[in-house]
Amino acid sequence: MEESAIVNIQANSLVVAPGFIDIHSHSDLSIKDFPEMENIIRQGVTTQVVGNCGINIGMMEEGLGKFINGIEKRGIGTNLIFLAGQGVIRSKIMGDEKRKPTEEELNKMKNLLESVMDEGAKGLSTGLEYEPGIYSSTEEIIELAKVAGKKGGIYATHLRNEGDYLESAVKEAIMIGKIAEISVQISHLKVERKRNWGKSEKIIEIIEDARKEGIDVSYDLYPYTAYMTRLNIAIMPFRASPNELLDSNRYKDLLKELKNYRIDWDLIHISRYDVDTQKSGKSILELARERNISPEEFTLELLKRNEPVRVISFQMSEEDIKRFLSYRYSFIGSDGSSYKKRNREDRTHPRSFGTFPKILGRYVRELQILSLEEAISKMTYLPAQKLGIKDRGIIKEGAYADITIFNPEKVIDKATYDDPFQYPEGIEYVILNGNIILESGEYIDKRAGIVIR
């Protein structure tokens, strides 16, 4: 079927499209405290892929199968597709060990992955900038990816590096796909830090060359020039433990090392610091100047306390985003989360509220980077095909009735970095498995989702 045929254009100035598939979500799933997912549904999303970046909450409890049964019994706001997190698998077998696994341990990890795939996971995910993923060699990942590939799954990866060593990180993902014979999905692809801006052209060239070799490589991205993560991740490859920072001699060496990284501290803003909410929303450079110390000293003081600090880092270029978005094998993924209620002190990332409407409003209608058909294909048909789902992401007789209806002249995101808890405009109806869950822009809490296994 032609990709343009997935758009059922246009009745009464509305576009009828398949429900959007968020191929990269971090919705916080818990049987005891289950979010309604209103902020996800209001974007037109009917299916979320969860368990990205090496994480899988279901596996951390009593096993993925039992977890799925539990959340299905309670009811789910959207459809869910699970990935098996390599970080969780490694931790279950090796604990906090920072070494290479023994042959026995590796075999246990492979057996656990096989079981999780049988219980419903659709692939393997890694978070190679996070612990314990950073301690995993390429060879270790290949062995696990072989298991997922034989089960028909994909390999989704948060790359080992998204800045200075982005090219080598992309090549590593491609190598894993080639040797393990598995389809590769690069998660939330970005070019981080000003000195690397413009690398998108080279990255697309690397991916295109791999595809010519028959390696199925694609990526997802969100339409924002900032990402959100923990402070210690935002300043990588610099690493230091709190114990090291408490040693005065070691502290001096680490301070000098951090200064050599030439980080743009004015672009890193604290989004959430529960210990002192007055710091939220300010850049590290601004906060350091208030204390009359260097931004490196201020950062190390925060890290020394070993307290969770989340940051929003404005490290990406709009031109790189446009180029990545224009490439044929790019999909849309929010990297966002569902929110049960608003916390006015929580300056979360606006991607959790506006990713899909922003694509349609800004990059289709205003900038005309994509046609409407191309954008919808990247949100529906292409990710469904990537995941091996034949009866979603498309409107045809016999397919599931996951449908989003929106006004192409009005659809736009409203969420901002200062006030992210704002719903978009122009998404009029969302139908999930034949059930209306958004009607005339009004949310209906009808948990009609299922887990797609």
C-alpha cells in the first residue's frame, strides 16, 4: 500500500488518520498508581512503545507477563508495546557489577531475555549512556540482540554518545544490527553541543550507507532543541562519584578535568531539584554567578550531595532537527512521560504534552518541512511496520479502529519550557480500539487500551 494512502483526507476541514504511535515513550507504569495518560491521548497518540533506554518497569517487579496481566486488569489509557530493557536484565543477573559478564552470567541474561520476549516484549532496548549500560561491551549487546532478533524483535538503543563521539556510537548500533541480524532503531537521535552542530548530514549518510548494505536502520526524534535528563548524564563523558568528590585532592583533579570539557553552562537549566525548588528554571551559569563561584564548582557541589537533579539542556540545533526530520526513515517519538496531575514546581519537558501536534503545526503547516502525508506516515504506518504490526497504523477494513481526527489548520502545541502542563489545540477526536476517548476536544477517561504482544 502507498504510504500516502494511510491519510483519509479531508471531511469538513478535518483530517482522519490512524492513531499516532509514540515509538519512544517513558510513561511511568505502576499497577498501584496508574496514570490516566490524558496528556498522551490529547496529542492523538493511541499506542506507546515503553521500556526504552534499557529500562523496563514490569521486569523490575514480578516478571513482565504478570505485570502485563495486572495492568490489563486495571485498564490502560492507551495501547502499550513493551521492550525488554538490557539494563534491567543485566542488573537482575549481575547486580551492580561494573565488569564484563562471565559466560555463565551472559547465558543467564540471554535466557532471561528469551523469557521476557515470550511474555510479550517486542524487542531489546539499551541505554548505553546510563548505568549499567555503560559497562556493557559491544560484544555483550550483540549476544543479547541475537536472541531478540531470532524472536522477531527489534533493537532500540539510546546511543553510547550523542555529542563528540556520535558517529562512532551510530556505527556501533549499526554493527550490532549487522552481526546480530536484527532491525535497529536509534532512540531520540540528536546532535548534542554547539561544536557538533551540523553533524546530522554525516549521520544520515552513515545510516543511508548501512541501509544500502541491507541493514534495517531507522531512528526517532522529537521536535525540540532541548533534552531532559539527570545532571550527571548532561555533562558526560565526565564522570565522578560522590565519594571521589569528597576527597579534597581528587576534587581538584576532577574540577580541572570538568573545566577542560568546555561545556556551555548557560544552556543547561535545572528543571527539578526537590531539595531546593528555588533553583528550578535557572541555568547553572546563573546559579553559579549568584554564589560567586564557577559553574564547574557549582555542578560538583550538586553532584557531591548525591541528590537527584534533573536538567533541561538546550544543546541541539534547529537545522539538525529539520534535516533529521526530513530523512525518509525517521519516525516521531516523544521521549516523554504520562502525568497524572500537575505539579506547578515541576518544570518538565514540553515534549510530554506537545510532540505530535508540534510536528503537524510547526513542521508541516508553518515550515513545510514535511507534507501532511509524510508526517502522518512517520507517526503511524512506518513505526507500525518497524514493529511488525500489520493491523494498526493504517485505516483499512479489518484493521483496529485506532483513529485520530484533527484540524490541520489549527493543530499546534501549547506547552512551553516555562509552563509545560498545557494541552495542545486542534486534536478533535481520538478513537482507541473502537472506543471514543477524546470527543470534540474533551477527554473521556475510558481505559480502552491493550498490550500488543
